[in-house]
Amino acid sequence: MANFSILLTRIKELHTEILRNAPYRDISLVPNPGASRSAIDAVEQRISRRLPPSYREFLAVHDGWPRFFEGATLLGTANLGKRLYEDMARAAFEAAETPVPHLAPPSRAARPPIVPFGMDVQGTTLFAFNPSVTRGDGECEVIAWVNEIGIRRDTFTGFLEFVVDMCESEVEGYRIPNAILRSA
């Protein structure tokens, strides 16, 4: 597994290449400056749990990243743990569940914990930590919803690897038509 800072650098490179080919894409090349330790500690108090170590480190370097992937912003310390984001994430995840007609609807009483850390304004792309699946090193599973496709990755770093793969595929898609035009 690659170091998350290497992955972030690669994502910036890929974003640059995507914007060269598709300047209309809603992505940003510039993440926010890092958060203070006290701001990160305040988030953990607000959410009543520790953030995964990799996301804590991300926040120390970049306190969020606007329009990071598919229009979704990685949330910084000012927005992590806000009820609005949790409600939007839960609504999107619940709407995506396929109902089973012969069973009763799922109970709303026992809601598993989620910690949204990224979302677009439409709620069509969102990223959340699933503290119910936490490794011994404190890293949490990531659940993502990207344009009606559900994704699970074991860690934030695994999620970043997914983003790199998706961005590389997009860049490759731009190269193929350009190569065809040059050979014609």
C-alpha cells in the first residue's frame, strides 16, 4: 500500500492532466493548508471518537480539499462531524438500499455509526468512514457512493488508491482519441 502523501501528489498530477483535456471538469488542484492539532482534537470531541490516523495526518497537511473527486469536497475540521453531512450521507445510503418486498423496512433505531468526510452539494458523491469496521491500528473502512456506484475500501489510503485508479482511467480515455486523431 502506497503512502497517502504519495497518492495525494499523484492525484494532483492526474487532476492537472484531466483539466488540460477537459477544462470544464469540476475538480480543484489546490487543497487547503493544514489544520492545527487543536482543531483536529476538537473534531474528535465533536464526533466522540478518534479519526483514522491517516485522515488525522491528512488534516494536518490539508484541512480539506475542495472539489477533490467527482465534485465532492474532502471535509476539513470546520465541517467534519456536522449533523447536516451525516443526515445527507445517511439519506443517500438509505435511498440506495434495494427494498425487499416480503420483509419489513429496516429499523431506524439501530443506526450504525458513520463519519462522512466528503460530499458534493447534490449528495450524489459522498465518502464516509465506517467505525464499525476498524482495524487494530485505528484505520476505518471507507464507504463511498460515486454516481450511483457503491464502493468499500479498507482504509483512507485504499480509498485514495481507488481515486488514483479512476483518475488514471479518465486520463487514459483522453489519450486514446488523441492518438487516433494524430494517426489519421
